[in-house]
Amino acid sequence: MSITKKSRNFHLLQSKIAYFSWCDIIASSMTNFWKTLAKPIMALAPMADVTDPAFRIIIAKYGKPDVMWTEFVSADGLFRGGREALIGDLAFTEGERPIAAQFFTSSPVMMEQAARLALELGFDGVDINMGCPDKGVEKQGAGAALIKNPARAREVLRAAKRGTGGHIPVSVKTRIGYSRNEIETWLPLLLEEEPAAITIHARTRKEKSDVPAHWDVIKRAVLIRDHSRSPTLILGNGDVVDLADARAKALETGADGIMLGRAIFGNPWLWSGRPFYSISLEEKLRVLVEHTKLFEQLLGARKNFAIMKKHYKAYVQGFDGAKELRLRLMEAKDVLEVEHVVEAYLGGEVRVRELLQKVA
Ligand SMILES: Cc1cc2nc3c(=O)[nH]c(=O)nc-3n(C[C@H](O)[C@H](O)[C@H](O)COP(=O)(O)O)c2cc1C
């Protein structure tokens, strides 16, 4: 072998060693929490102005799912002047881990920066929103609009991976298509980019939440993934009412995990295994007050107290006198008033129970 050929081979070998060791470094420093979770993975859906830092603390305390997401956060907003207002949405506590930060943008540059920030903030993963039907989000070419722009969707996904430097996994949350079911083309395209997981809300953008979720498409999505031998996990989402329903849907479709959203309204015990009917009214009301206190403490300075009112509607229902109590809570302007209404109600309840016992 000539010297030049020998040295060329040596360089090739060297670059291979360099390549392998670089991969090894990435692989060994990559903490892919997805691989540590037992299946079916139970995930809490990101829901803007619902699964905020306050409610997530409550959920983690009373019935923790396997994985949580932040509400979606505008990557552009973070780096174009809105950081102070938005950074609070990325607050989380240790008890919520593993937790992914969800971002929306159509800009690869912004996504790369947002993913880097998520890494710095200690998140366990980064999730890209490719399913939001909100007009304001879509106008920016983000959310569900990315389904119509697959080339950009790829770029944004690659940018997120660059931003995390391979240290934490990147996932995608999307829908089955824009105006019609496009799972046969949209999913393979995403799989080619090898996100760690793809959550599929089983409706099109056009359908929003107006029709029942198409769980048959989730089953098909799992087959497409299996056929392509992709390592990406598939999570199904849409209309799941409780844990039993989630397990049944995982079994029926073969999905690696199930994401639940609206089922958590008024029921932070969802993943506790405790049946909802077994939770006393007093416990519900005490948690309602605890939730309100956390909201005021963490978000009171920058979010409207009215956000709590939809929680009150959900906590306070299904018992005699619920409507009257709800109305009183709706009028409350801060945590002190809420506490007062609840204590007055519970005091009255206890007195009624004592009287009934005396009569009996
Ligand atoms: C109030 C509300 C806010 C939502 N915000 C987000 C969000 O920030 N990011 C996201 O990917 N999806 C968001 N979604 C969609 C949910 O994550 C989920 O896909 C949808 O509610 C269907 O699941 P479900 O039937 O279990 O609720 C939101 C849904 C609701 C109802």
C-alpha cells in the first residue's frame, strides 16, 4: 500500500473514531426519559391557561401522570421582546418530572434558541406544537399550519434537535391532517426526522374538537410506524375520559401511550387510581382552595384571576347545591373571598350533618 493511500485510510479511520466517539458522547449524555417509562405511557396534555404551573403542582401531588407538558409557549415571543411575560409559563417543580417544554414557531432559528433555553432551564424534553388551530398561531405559519408546510416542519424539528444538542429528546404534537386525514404522508415525513415521540390528536385541523376523535387513525399510525421500523413512540390523544378508557385505547390501537386533556378538568386525582365518586366534596373544595392559593402565588401578578373560574365550574358540580356554590365562587375576586365562600359552605355542611345526626 502506498504511503498516501495508507495515510488516507488512517485519516478515514481517525475521522470514524472521531465520529463514533462524538456519537458516544451524545448518546451517553442524552437522557431520554421516554425510554424509562413503562407502557402504556400516560401523558397529561398541554392546555393553555389550564395546565399552568399552579395546576401542574396540584396534579403532580394528587395523581401524577408519567409525563407532563408545559402550556405552549411562543418561541418568537421569548426572543423578540416578550421573554419577561412568557418565562413564567416555563416554570416547573421537581415533582413534575419528567416534563417537556412545548413551543410553537415556524422559525427554525427561534426554535433552536427555544430548545437551547429549555435545556438550560433543566427540562427533560422539548415538544413542538404542530397541531394548534388558533388563528393567531397559524398566521405565523406555526401550529397546525406546519402540516401544510412539511419542508418547514422538518427544518423546525431539526432546529429543535440542534438546540438541545442531543442532550434531551425532542417530540412533536400534531393532528392527523389539515383538512383531511393525511396520516399516510404526514406521519412518514415526521418519522424520517426521528423525533423521540409523536402525539397525534386524532382529528384534522379543520375538525378542531367538533367531531369524535378518529381512533382508527391512531391504529393505522402505529402500523405505519411499525412498518417503517422507526424507534419513535406514538401517543394517541382525543376524547379519552379516564384511565380505564386510556388503557383500553392503548390496547386496541397498539399506541405506546395515551395523552389525556380535558379529563383532568376538576379531577387532579385522574391518575391516582381513586375513582372520582370516592373523592369527598370536602376534599375537592380543599384542593380547589389550595389550587387557587398556588395560582395567586405563582401567576397572580401576570394572569387574570378569571382563569380560575373554569376550574371552579369543573370542581363544583354533580351534588345538591352545586349551582349555588358555583355562583358564589364565580363572584369571588381573590383567594381570600374563595376561601371564605368555601369555609362558609363547609361549615354549613358540617352543621347540617351534625343536626341530621342529632335528629337520627
Ligand atoms: C383549553 C385548551 C387548551 C389547549 N392548549 C394546548 C396547547 O397549549 N398545546 C397543545 O399542543 N394542545 C393544546 N390543546 C389541545 C389538547 O392538548 C388536546 O390535544 C385536546 O384537548 C384533545 O385531547 P382531550 O380530548 O383529551 O382533551 C388545548 C386544549 C384545550 C381544551
